[in-house]
Amino acid sequence: MPYLGSEDVVKELKKALCNPHIQADRLRYRNVIQRVIRYMTQGLDMSGVFMEMVKASATVDIVQKKLVYLYMCTYAPLKPDLALLAINTLCKDCSDPNPMVRGLALRSMCSLRMPGVQEYIQQPILNGLRDKASYVRRVAVLGCAKMHNLHGDSEVDGALVNELYSLLRDQDPIVVVNCLRSLEEILKQEGGVVINKPIAHHLLNRMSKLDQWGQAEVLNFLLRYQPRSEEELFDILNLLDSFLKSSSPGVVMGATKLFLILAKMFPHVQTDVLVRVKGPLLAACSSESRELCFVALCHVRQILHSLPGHFSSHYKKFFCSYSEPHYIKLQKVEVLCELVNDENVQQVLEELRGYCTDVSADFAQAAIFAIGGIARTYTDQCVQILTELLGLRQEHITTVVVQTFRDLVWLCPQCTEAVCQALPGCEENIQDSEGKQALIWLLGVHGERIPNAPYVLEDFVENVKSETFPAVKMELLTALLRLFLSRPAECQDMLGRLLYYCIERPVNSWASDFNTLVPVYGKAHWATISKCQGAERCDPELPKTSSFAASGPLIPEENKERVQELPDSGALMLVPNRQLTADYFEKTWLSLKVAHQQVLPWRGEFHPDTLQMALQVVNIQTIAMSRAGSRPWKAYLSAQDDTGCLFLTELLLEPGNSEMQISVKQNEARTETLNSFISVLETVIGTIEEIKS
Amino acid sequence: MSASAVFILDVKGKPLISRNYKGDVAMSKIEHFMPLLVQREEEGALAPLLSHGQVHFLWIKHSNLYLVATTSKNANASLVYSFLYKTIEVFCEYFKELEEESIRDNFVIVYELLDELMDFGFPQTTDSKILQEYITQQSNKLETGKSRVPPTVTNAVSWRSEGIKYKKDEVFIDVIESVNLLVNANGSVLLSEIVGTIKLKVFLSGMPELRLGLNDRVLFELTGRSKNKSVELEDVKFHQCVRLSRFDNDRTISFIPPDGDFELMSYRLSTQVKPLIWIESVIEKFSHSRVEIMVKAKGQFKKQSVANGVEISVPVPSDADSPRFKTSVGSAKYVPERNVVIWSIKSFPGGKEYLMRAHFGLPSVEKEEVEGRPPIGVKFEIPYFTVSGIQVRYMKIIEKSGYQALPWVRYITQSGDYQLRTS
């Protein structure tokens, strides 16, 4: 289909709809109308052809009528004035000899949803309620509710309500159910339709004639009816018993609810009722439709909340199958957790343990939490399983197990000993905030029973600077203080360090960085730059040779010679140990223009340290350098020759680029020394490149 | 119930069809559906019910379509899902296959059907047989003015039209039992149940009255017959046409059937039976080099019976290569897109035992992601046999014209969800 703007399409369709030749040919006419509907469905604004579509409604072709009416219902709120023109045709159709046409017209008219339509639809609806065809009566009954909604909660038409109540005795089952639905909507403000004894008994007797939707609906309305005597209650329950066996899950659920509600008023029949609804619910839980199965499982859980153990003997029905969707598995795990008893605990735990190593981390974690839940009653078995899980050394498992332990020792202190024995070694497999917090809490509270607790905490203290979660730091502070009280000797020193760290870092630590490079670079980036700087500062103290010797394995012998020859090769003589401060470098760098720019091939990873070392050899100092592997990678270098000429250099590796960009600045414009400096730099970088490959 | 609107969306969440029934939820809300679905899926918290503010989306997926019902009320969830499934069922009977293409090709009929299926958010006529009488697929056929209301729309028996005529009056009864089995990796049976259905194919004239007799234990007890050859049915469910009150009183299954195919009843048996086909497997994985699989299948049913079309699918790692098989009977095939070996045996007599060996190479570089442990699945069909021993004792057909009709009965046992976990 060629692309056309919606205006062009509307224009073209308008022309086609007006064309008398097309109008004369019914099939072509209908095809054009179909196209209008198709575009409407695709979301194009077709309201432009409203007039023409209204005209098209005057036809004997019922399919065409349906399409036009569908169109009208969609656009009537946009074009209320034009829609009024259609009312005439609609009214005429409401008295068509064909009941299908009458029903269609009435249904469409009630669905117009535009202001002012009420006065036109009132009479057709009243006629429709008395129509001899039940098809029309069904439509008219629901039309009453639609009309009431259009009025916008105005006063209730008493006569109409009475008419609807009397139609509850209609012989057509759908009319009966629609009456209930309609009354419910109209009487919303007054608490809905009233179900008195005659209506209730009438509905109960009609139940078997209704379709599944009607049955479910009626069951829902019957909730409002309170049997007067126990005898009546049992009659109702007996009458409705067969609906628990319906093939429609909706009806089964409806009947279940009715049974439960009715039984609420007569507590001594409750157990019997629960036994009766058990089978149907279980069947629904293994329904073919996943969604219905899900709904049933949610309801089973609800029952289990107040009646734990109600489904215990059927625990195997809640074992997960490999291909089930996630949401069903999670529900089943929850259910299993609730129905555990002495007889089945072994099997349930065994099953749950299988889930703990599932590929899906979420499901595995849910299973572990479930075991944790069961552990409140069957502590020993569960703690043993959980401890075994720690042996798998899987991060997502360890973290959840430790969290489960934390909750467990709180509720079941008797398992503390076992938990404490299981903990050592866990810290290696925990990375997330929740898990760390749980572990630190456990170490703090029960640290006196865990021999290596202080040392594990010490690791956390050491790394507290790089800890990103504030909650973990808080937990660490509390835990360490606790442990200090029971094991002061081992904890005093690190507690001091931690406190120092916590106090010395002012809350608005960023204020000191204000108006500096830090906000420009971003905090993390600057941290790495300044770290390199720190390392740099101690370098000059080391004798040149020793630093070179240390890099021995990194730079092979033959290269070393070449490198060492370099300083003599040109007129350039770089002065060693000419150390610039970062501030001075920065100032100079910003004040100078780039004297030379060049690109060298560069591939893959390398060790910045190697580079730094090599540069050191030729008396080029590294001022600052990004961390290895970061992209973009940058380094700032400085060097000075014997005449006092400064060479400032920036090395830049862009991500994804296999080139190193070199920019050199010079404080005195001397081309020949610049060229020599660059050749030195080239050689060094070339050498490093060679070593790598 | 009360659904506010029903949408049919394509895979990307674009509405193909939308029908606003109630007008109390803005139609534009559907735009939130797809992003919400994707978000929940990423969080691993996907459920058949999603909500955005006041609006609840109840959805199901069918091939490449999403069917979504929106509601702002505390609706009856199982009823809404049932309705969506019913809608799919009706569409399928019209278009054979329900997918994006068929929706696009038949959107006029889809709109017509949606119009009849539901009004103001309440299901109306949902029986596809009856709908087919007045919404026809040949929409090109112009019925000018003479379209009539089929009698069924107003009939007392809403599932059968009057005036049906056949030259030869016959009923075909299929008794089908599916075996669901779940076996643990250590060989213990976790779950074993039988789901039975009785399906009817009815070619009968007029308004016949049918009565079905089964060897139902409760009935036998009622009538004082010996219990030997009777079956205890649990959880029996009937088609709407069956008079439930009569079944409750004297266990008689009496009904006026719909025309054509339908499911008369279903039942369940959770009595433990010996697994019909028992599988023992050894799957040995030698990291970086190979996987060796040995599967032994044993038919644990009567020697006279034969299982047909047996297919045993054994999981293999997804990075396995160069398969080699050896089977004592049947043939094995590697299906890489499903990561299984399928061992097919055309006919498998009871009491027999067969063996398959498979050998796969594994790459020396192990892949990173961990794989699940899919179970071994088994498919089979055993004709002329029911696990439960259920029997159709009689089928009485009474029609006022007094014709003689023939009932034909067929029994079959097949695999349902038949899984054996692997370690």
C-alpha cells in the first residue's frame, strides 16, 4: 500500500463514497466502507467522512449496516451534531421487521455515548423491552443501563426499574441475567439490585438453564441473599452442589465463593463446605489455561493463609513442572511453603532443594526463601539444606541463604550455633547490598561464636572507601561496635579506623571539590587520576636504575638498549627528575597552544605502569594517568630539556579506536627539539606496542 | 465480570482490533500495556494481571497475538480469562488458525463477532455453533433483508437448533485418557494422574434425548451390583447440556446433545498406576569433550496392547555437536533447535524393553551461561485401552420420530504431561 497522508485517504474515500456508480454496486460500496473501517482500526482519523457514512447506513445489507454503526459509535462523541442525523435511520431500523436489525440498531443507538442522545433512545428502549424477539429484549435491557450511565448518575427512573424487575421472569435466560446486570448498574448508588427470597428462589431454579457466564453472574448475586433458616441453607447448598463440578472455572469459583460466604453465617458447616470445595479448586490448579491456573493458585494461597494444612495431603499437585511459566512456579512454591506438615516435610524440602539450583536466579531465590519459611517450624532439616547450598559458592544463592539465616536466628535462636558454623567463607561469594548487610549483621550479633568474625569485618573496613551502598556502611558500623563489646582486643584498632573514616568525611564532602576539576571530570574519574598522581609523587625518590630493574621482565633486554641509546641520538637532552606539580602542569597546559599533534597505531590492552616505567627511563615524567582499561584512556606527561624548554604531552586512547592520539605543547617554539622529543616519544610508544605483541 | 474493553494486539503491542464496550476506561490506556509487560518481564515479575493506575489489564497470549481485557472494577478474574479463551475458541472455529494475518484478513467478521460475544462488558452469545448460524464467513454473499434470527438465539435449548436432519443417524464416542506423570531424578514417582474425557461426534436428526451408561462405581453401589469391574471417577465435569440434577440423584448422564463435535464430560483419577512407559536414563557429561546418553524404555502395560507413535525426547546441551546414535529399535534424530534427541518408535508392544545410546561432542571452550535441566518427555498413544478401565455400557438414543441410531465407541490412552526429570 503506498503511503498516503490521512487527508489524502479521507479525500479519496469521500469521493468513492459519493460516487453514484459505486453506490449502485453493493459489493463495491461495501468494500469502500470496509476500507474506512480498516483505516479507523489502524488509528487514522476517519471522522471526515461521517456524512457519507451516515448516508450509507440506509441499506438493506446487514453487514454494511453493522460496519456503519460501528463507525458511528466510534466517532459520534467527536461529531455529535452530525451523529444526530443518523438517529433517524437508527430509529427507523428499530422498528424493522427483522429482529436482528432491530437489535443491532438499538444496541448501536445506546452505544453512541454523546450528549443529548437520551431523549431519542428512551422510546426505542421501552419498545425493545416489550419486543417479542428475545434478541431485542436482551439488547434493550442492557440499553437501560447504558442510558442511565449517559444521564450521569441522575435520579433513578422508578418505572423502568420496576419493568426490569418484572423482566427477571423472562423466559430467555440471557434476558434474565442482563436484567440483573442492568439493575446492578442503575441502582449502584443504592447498593445494587435487591435479592429477596422470591427472586433468589426464582434464580436458583433457573440456574441450570443459564450459560456459564450467566451462572457465574447469578452465583455472585446470590451472595447477597441470606437464607432464613438452616434448612433453607442446606437446600441451597444441595441445589448448587453440582455447580462445583461445572466445566467452567468461573462457575466453579463462583460456587466456591458462595459456599464459603454462606457457611460463614453457620460456622458448624464450614469444615464440610471447605472439604467440598477442595476438589474443584485443586482441579482448577492444574487447569490447561495458565492464567486460570494462576488465579486458582492465588485462591488456594488465600485459603491456606487462614487454614494452613488444608491441602497438605495434595502437596504433590503443587510440584513445579519444567515448562511452566514463572508466575505459576512462584505461586506453587509459596503454596508448598504453607502446606508443609510432619508427613510431607521431607518430600517438600527435597523438591524445593531441587528448585534452588534452577537456572532462573529469581526462582532459585524464591525457593531458598521458601525453605527459610519452612525452617521456622522444621529448623534442623532446613538449616542443613541451606548450609549445603552455601557449598555451591554461587553468588545469587549465597546472598539469599545468608539473608535467610539472618531472619532465622532472630525467630529461632536455637539454630544460631549451626548458622554460625556455616558462615565462614561466605563473604567471598557476596557482592550485593542485601547480602552484605545480612552477613555483617550476623557477624556483629553472633561474632563471639564465629572465630574469624573480626577478620571478615576487617576486610569490609579496609574496603569501606569503595563501598557504594550507604546501608552497608551503617550496618558495618553497628556490627563492629557490637563485636567490639564482646571481642574488644581484636576490634579496637579497626573500630578506630572506621570511626575515623566516618567522622572525618564531612557530609558535604563535595564542598571541598567545589570549583575545581573534580566536578568537570566526574568524581570517580578524578579519583583515579589523582591516585596515579600519588603514585607518581613517590617515584622520583627511587633511584632510576632500581625502578628500571623492577621493570626488567616487562621490557626485554634488546629494547632496553635501544631505549637507553635514545637520549643521545638527537640534539635533545632531557633533564632527569624534573618534577612538575600537577597544579603547575595544569596551569601551563591550559596557557599553551598545541604545537604538534600526531596519531600512532595502538591496539588492545596494555599496562600503563609499563608505559610509565619506560617513559621514566627517557626522563619523561608522568603527571597523571587513567586507570588501566578505562576508556577513554588519558595520560599527561611532562619533560624538560637542558635548555629549560618544557614539553607537555597528552596521550589519548578513544574507546573503540585503535589509535593513540598524541598532543604536545611546548613553552618555547623550537621545532627541531620538538621533533626530537616526538621521535623519542614515538620510539618509546612503539617499543611498548612491540612488547605487547 | 464487566470488562470495559477488549483489544487484540500484535506482538509489538499495536492494536489490531479494539472494541470499547463500556466507555469507562479511556481507550488510549492500552498504550501502557506493552511497556508494562516488557518492564515486568525484565524484572522477572510477569503475571497475567497487570495494572496501570486504576486500569487493570487481564491478558492472554495466543500465537503472535495478545488478547487484552481492560477493567477498572474488581472483576471476576477467572471469568474474564475464560471469556478471552472462549473468544479465541470462537475465532479459531471461524478462521481455523488465529493469528495476526487471519485477524487482518477477516476484521469485518471479527468486529461482527465481538459485537455478539459481548455487550456492555457482559458476555452474551458465545456458542460458536449458534453464532455460525447467523454470522457467516462468506461475507461477500449478500443476504438482502431476508437474514433471519436463528431459532436457537431464542430457543429454550440454547445449544441445539431445531430441524437438524441427517440421512444416517450416528454417534461416535471417544473415550480418551491422558496420563500425566512427573518422576523425580532418582526415579520416584512424584505425581501420576489420569485425566479422562469423553468426546462425542453427533450426527443425529431432530431433538434426540441421549443416555450414557458407564461402569461408574457409585452407580454400581447404588444399584447393588458387584464393584469388581467398576471405576471410581473423581472430579467429574459435564458439558452444559447434561442434566446435573439427575446425575446427582441417580448418576444418570442424560442430555440433549449439541450438533457435531463436543466434549461431554471430563474426569480425573489420582489412583497411583504403574507408569505405562518407564524410562531409565544415564546422561554422562564429560566437560570439554563429550556427552554420552543411554536411555532404556520399558512398556509396562498389557502384552496384548501396543503403544503407537512413541516419541522419547532426551535433552542434550545446547552446544553439543556431531551426534551419533545406536538404537535397538526405531530411529533417533537430533533436533538442535529444541536441544533434544528424539527417539521415535512406531509400535511398542507391552512388556518389551528397548535401548538407545547417543554420543555427542562438546566444544573445548565451555559456554558461560548455565543451562537448566530439562526433563525427558514421552509421547505415546495406546488404542483400545484405558488405564482406568472405564467402559461405556450403553448409549440410549431416543427421538420422537423413533429412528434407530448407531453409537460407535473408541478407547484410547495417550500421554499428557509425561515428564521424567534428569539429574
